Amino acid sequence: MCAVCALAACLSLTACSSEAAPAEEDDSIAETDLLQAEAGGSITLPEGFSMPEENSAFVTQLSGDTLAGAFKNATSNYKTTGYFTTNGSITVTVSGELFTDGVDTQWKDATFSLWKQGDETTQYASTVHWTADGTTQTYTFTGLEPGSPTEVAFTYSDVYQYKLSATFNITGIVSERRTARIWMNEE
């Protein structure tokens, strides 16, 4: 009987060993892994270009190698520039504010994403976070395929009552392409 007790005690001590169990894998993206726009830069709008007066309006104008844009009180959380071609890199400079019914909100995270048009699909490339607090922020995408149709989409919280107003410049553009978006059908 004592041998059985000793064996049970030994097994229970082994189960409480000081060796650490393997850590569970964490599939979430660490905050430090997120691409973040850096503070700084300036936004120049072409003469006569201004923030649209209509809510949810999104306007752009190409001037030289810079696409200037603005949107006001966007209630849709997805606004896109339309396609353009680049020289291999683009710099996005943006300034905006996120609010709900004219009142500032504690949520200030907004993003812009780079999309490439492929032969038969639109392909996601990457997303950059920026703070929609009225400061100007900049990020440069490098290693782009020159001449390849590319677009930038501005997004923010999925909460529909939030509104985003912003102005932006995208430099490094060779030409605008007025083509329809082609989505991959996943049936």
C-alpha cells in the first residue's frame, strides 16, 4: 500500500514540475507590428480645390505627380481614390478628424490601405494606421511595380455613427486610371 502511495505522490509531483508548459501561440498582431504613419509632412491643395460642402462627398484632383483629395463627414467607412499608376513608390500625407454627431470621439484610429489591380482581381497590399486627431501624418510605400494600377482606400471604425473628414496628398503618381474595380468572385 505504501508503494502505491509513493507512486501517486511521485506522479503528482511530476505533474507540478517547475518546467513551464509551452506557451500558446498568439495569432493576434502585436500593436508594434502595425504599420503606423509618422507625424509630419504638409498637404497642399491645388488652387480652387477645397473640402466638399456635401456630407460623405469624396473629391480628388491630380496636379503634376500629386493627387490631392478631401472628404467630409464620411459616414461610409470606405473611401477610395480610384486607380492610378506610380513610379515605384508613393507617399501618402493625410490629416483628418473622426467624430460622432459633431462631438469628438475617443476612437481616433483610421487607416489607409494600398490595393493593386491584377489581371483578374483586385489585390490587397498593405494597411497603414494613422491618428485622426487633426495632425498631419505621412507614410511612404516603396517597392511598388511602376506602371501597375494602384489605389488607396481610407477606412476607419466599423461604427456607423462615426464620421471622418480629411484632406490628403498622394505623391509619386504618374497618371490616373479611370477603371472599374474588379473584385474576385469567391463562390
